[in-house]
Amino acid sequence: MNNKLNKLQMEIDKIKQKITEQQAKLRELEQQKTEIENTEIVELVRSMKMNTGELSIFLKAYREKNDAPILMPTTQEDNDHEEN
């Protein structure tokens, strides 16, 4: 092979390696994001002080009623507490 072709092949190999590394990094970041989202969900459920049976009933009712709000409405008292 000539010199130009060798240089191009080396550059291609280098870029392929960087792509592989970036894909691995992306997978790791996506996993971290999922773990954080899961933690937030668990914290939300715990803050509602629901046991697993109550949570199951709530989720089934939500699924059956498509227009149910995603989050339970907050009261003025909740808003006042969050501001302090």
C-alpha cells in the first residue's frame, strides 16, 4: 500500500476506536440516568406513604382512566411548605 492509503487507514481505525469508546460512554451515561430516574420514582412513591398494595391499586386506576393527571394535585398547604 502507498503512504497516503496507510495514513487514511490509520485515521479510519483511530476514528472507529473513538466511536466505540463514545458508544460505551453513552451507554454508561444512559444507565446512570435510568438509575437516577428510578431513585426519583422510589422517593416520590415513598413520599406518598403508599404501601405496595396501594401503589398497585393507584397505578391500575390510572391506567384505566387515561385522562387522570400524572401527578396528584398539590394543596395550598403543600405549596406553602415548599416555599419555606
